[in-house]
Amino acid sequence: LFRDLALFRDLALFRDLALFRDLALFRDLALFRDLALFRDLAIFARRRRRHSLLSCDEAAFRRGAS
């Protein structure tokens, strides 16, 4: 009986460790996904800003040309 209880306790411990490892992995994956999303948003915002700056320059050029 004690050996069986010890076995069950060990199995429960391994299951819990595996669960925590999986949760940590999922948390890390979620973090990387969020970082990638933020990086993509930052790149997109920078491109839009650059595009709007080009548009301002183009508008100024057109005003100067007319």
C-alpha cells in the first residue's frame, strides 16, 4: 500500500511538473507572440509615419511647383 501511494504521489508530482512546464511553455509562447505583435505594430506605425512624412513632402513640393 505504501509503495502504491508513493508511486501515485510520484506520478502526481511528475504530472504537476509536466503541467507547470507546459504552462511555462505556453506563457513563453504567448509572450513571444505578443512581442512579435508589438514589433509588427511598431514597424507598421513607423512605415505609416514615414509614408505620411513622404506625403507631406510631396504636398509641399506640389505647392511649391504650382
